[in-house]
Amino acid sequence: MTRKRKKQLKRLKGDANALWAAQQDLLDQANSVAREASRQLQAYSREEIAPRVVKAYEEKVQPVVHKMDAATHDARQSAKRSFDSKVLPAVGSAIGTVMALGDVARDSRVKAAFDRVQPKKVEKKKSGIGSAIAVTAGIAAAAAVAYAVWQTFRADDELWVADDEDAFPSN
């Protein structure tokens, strides 16, 4: 290689090294700016954005959540009151009636009265008056329970519908 060429290569190598060093400095400065921007963004988010989000939640979302919670609580309470005041007494009454009929059917005086009324020549069948009373009592109890359940749910068919249309904000 000629001396001139060596000199040009040496100068080119020096320029490349200087450019490389300048690029490294530029990257260091860019990283420093990015770190500072990240810190500023975190501070801005903590000081400005988070309080706005909390305020919006407290003003817009929380009231709707409380209204919905109160509505579901009221609905549950109303359903429980209806069940306790309508269905349970009807079921209890039906069970009591069936038990009373069973006691009456087992009473010896009632058996004696039925024996006097029955003609002596007719043979006894396997299904006697006790079976008829039990079947009748069962049908009556089932009808009473079905009627109580029907009345309970018929009266509460508007239980889940909001009373006023402005229950939820339109915004």
C-alpha cells in the first residue's frame, strides 16, 4: 500500500472511532432522557391521573354499584318475606292436616263407627277407608302447596323490574 493510502485509512479509522464514540454519547444521553421521562410520567400519573380515576369511580361507578346492591338486597328480602309468610304456613298447614287425618284414621272410636256403618256381609277390600283418607289428604296437601307456590310467585312477578327508569345514569 502506498503511504497516501495508509494515511487515508488511518484518518478514516480515526473518523470511524470518533463517530462511534459520538454515537455512544448520544445513546447515553437518550437513555438518560428516557429514564427522566419515565420518572416524570410516573409522578404525573400518581399526582394527576390516579386522583382523577378515583374521583370518576367514586362519582360515577360507586353510586350505581350501591344502587344495584341495595336493589338485589331488597329483592332477596322481599322474596324471603313472601316465602316465610305465604309458602311456609301453607306447607305447615297441609302437613298438619295430613297428620291430623292420620290420627283420626287410627282412632279406635272412628274405626268402631266405620265398622257399625259397614254392612257385615261385604268382604273387606285391601284398600280401606284409611287408604282413601290418605290419598285424599295427599292430593289436598299437594294442591295446597302448589297453590301457595303459585300465589307467591304470581304476586312477585315485578320483583326484579326497577321502579323508576332513571335508576341507572345514561352517561
